[in-house]
Amino acid sequence: MAKTQLGARVDEDIAELARKRAADLGLSIGDYLARLVQDDASGLRARAVDAAARFLADHQAVFDEAEQEQQTPPGARAA
């Protein structure tokens, strides 16, 4: 497939984050950006975010209970 060069201006912190993430995945910046666009266009990202939101909604009580237990001082419930 023929490649086309694109240009974009982003803040340096975004550029550095993209470089690091691409390196973590073993991808070039171009391949990393192509993957992001493909995931976005296919709806994969939206489905993943929706699935995460449903998971949190279904299990929020478990997370709240665990957090509350961490904040309760030792012996506070020992009556």
C-alpha cells in the first residue's frame, strides 16, 4: 500500500507521549498513529470505553467497599 505523509502540530508533551507509547508497542510513530485512527474509525475505542463504563457501573460497590476498608482505621470495627 502506498504511504502518504501527513503533518500535524501537537504540544511537545503529546509528541513525547506518542513517541514513548509507540516505542512501548514496538511501532513507528506512523504505524502507531495509523493504529489509533483505525481503532477510532472502526468504533473499537468507543466500544472499549463503553465496556469499561459498564464494568465500573456494575461493580462500583465493590470498589467503594475496598476503598472504604482502606480508609477505616484499624480496630474501628472491632466492637
